[in-house]
Amino acid sequence: MKYLHAMIRVKNIDESLKFYEELLGMKQIRTKRLDDCMLYFLEDEDGSQLELTYNDETPKEGYNNGNAFGHFAFGVKSLDEFTKKLYSLGYEYLYEPFDLDGKGSMIAFVKDPDGNEIELVQSVVWD
């Protein structure tokens, strides 16, 4: 068995694509039209995938993730460089970078346009 992707519904596909492509560096690899929605598949440089689903009848207020979902996590080589990119694109941190364990592993959090939390992890050792 192989894990393939995670899927989230988005309120504004243009804002979501900008966030995931321009800020997080994911690439759109394919789209698929279904009866009631459009699927956008994004992939990072290591092949991990995220599916953004844009429904034809999207609620005006967007979607509610409930209380079970926590966050997505992305590894970054440099939070300093990421911070420059973040601000240049007009985004802000939910939680500014901080040292997680006192050994140099830095983390920070942002929210995507739909309010999903994204953890950014900069480890001392980059694999």
C-alpha cells in the first residue's frame, strides 16, 4: 500500500493556488473535472501530493474543518529565506519562528486562505 495524497476543499481556487504554488513551492501536476467540482493536484519536489477541490456550489462562508484536523507540515531549508518570501507575497505568520527543542530545530505556523494551519519545520540537519 502507498499513501497518495490529502484533499482539502477550498473557497477561492486562485488564492489557494497562489498560496500553495508561490509560497510553498508546490507545482500543479494535473486537474480533473468531476460532475460537481474541479480537482487540482499539487506536488512538492519530493512527490508528496495535495489535492485542492473547488466545488461548483461552494458555501459563501467557506468550509469548517471540525475539531479533528490539526495541520499540514512542510520542511523548509531556511526559515529566514521563507520569512522573506512570506512577507514579499503579503502573508503573515500565525506563530513566528521559534526553537522547538532548544537544539536548533525551528518551527513556525501560517494559515492558508481557507484557514488550514501549515507548520513549517527547519531542522538543524536537512535531509
